[in-house]
Amino acid sequence: MCKELKTLLLLGTIFLTTVSVNAQDTKLPAPDKKGGSSVMEALWQRKTERTFSDKKLSEKELANLLWAACGVNRPENEKRTNPTARNLQEVTVYAFLPDRVCLYEHKTHTLKTIAKGDHRNLLAMGQNFVLQAPVTLLMVVDMALYTKHDEVAVTMGAADAGIVSQNINLYCAAFGLNTVTRATMDRAAIAKLLGLTPDQVPILNNPVGHSK
Ligand SMILES: Cc1cc2nc3c(=O)[nH]c(=O)nc-3n(C[C@H](O)[C@H](O)[C@H](O)COP(=O)(O)O)c2cc1C
């Protein structure tokens, strides 16, 4: 095969790979600036709910939910709805959907597919209500962003994941959705599925859905 043809084939392969990777990404609709109940009403409504109807979340609901969890609310400095210790921004959120698992890329407000298929059983671990929820958000903390891996760092990481979970809880309360903060999950299997480094630790997850 001549050199030019080889180069052409190589370029074609790179182009097709890029296109197929990008095809996996879903740009979410812009988050709303209004809506839901007041903060006081949401706090009165906030509660654990472990039942979910078959109804899926609309793309808009999913976009608003993810943005509420940890989206960018100050684009000028890429700061987010969730505070983090020393602004480390070490919490990332994954969405477990019935047909795929996605990473929420907060900077671009995009869902990037990480794994195909239904992997909600790795979160359920016998709590079968998780299999009914149309989406579960998983909070993963990257401990590599802490210079010292001491007890304080572990506490800060867990606190920061808890704040994201509470953002989800309040969003759900404000919009009449059901959710529950959970620590139960198969961490080792999830780490393998998502290709996490040993420093990236799954901390909490929140199944979210409509009430029955
Ligand atoms: C850090 C944390 C971990 C939790 N883990 C689970 C869990 O794995 N499974 C579950 O069903 N509920 C879990 N819960 C929910 C609690 O059981 C629930 O919040 C508690 O019973 C109080 O009820 P409330 O949320 O309605 O106030 C967890 C809550 C927190 C804050």
C-alpha cells in the first residue's frame, strides 16, 4: 500500500473515532433560572422517598437536576452550585441511566457516555427500589486533589460529596421528585466499570424519580 493511502486511511480512522466519541456526548438543555418551590418550602418538603414510578425524567428535568447537583453557576470563574473545601472541586457526578452510565461534564453541561447498558444493580445491592428509579446520580471524590491524604482530607471529601447530595435532595423537594441519599453500593465493581483511579472514591448516590 502506498504511503499516501496509508496516511489517508489513518486520518479517516482518527476522524471516524472522533465522530463516534462525540456522538456519545449529549449536550444538555440550559438550566432554568426560575422554577420550583421556595427554599423554605423545599426544606419543609425534604424527605427520603424509596418508591419511584415508571415515568422517566425529561431531558430538561435531568439537565436541571445535574446542574443543581454541581453545575457551573458563575461561568466567569467556573465555580459551581456546590461549595468544596479549598475550592478543590474534587466531586464529580455520574448518571446511571437504564441504558448507559454517563459522566456529567459540568464545564460544558454535557453528559458523556462512559459505559453502555444497565448497571444500576451495582448501586442497588439488594435495595431493589434503585432499579425502579429512572436515574441514580453517583458522587465520586478524587482524593488525588488533596496534597495530604490524612484524616482531614477524607472528612473534607466526604463532606463535599454530602453537599452535592443535599443539592439533589433540595432540588427534588422543590420540584416534587422522589430521592434518597445512599451510601450502599458495590464500590469495587463501580470503580472497575467507570475506570476510576485508586484515588477516585465513590461516596454517595441518589436515585431520583417521580412518585408513584
Ligand atoms: C450518609 C447517608 C447514607 C445513607 N445510606 C442509605 C442507604 O444506603 N440506603 C437507604 O435506603 N437509605 C440511606 N440513607 C437514608 C437514611 O436512612 C434517611 O435519610 C434517614 O432514615 C432519615 O430519613 P429522612 O431522610 O426522611 O429524614 C442514608 C442517609 C445518609 C445521610
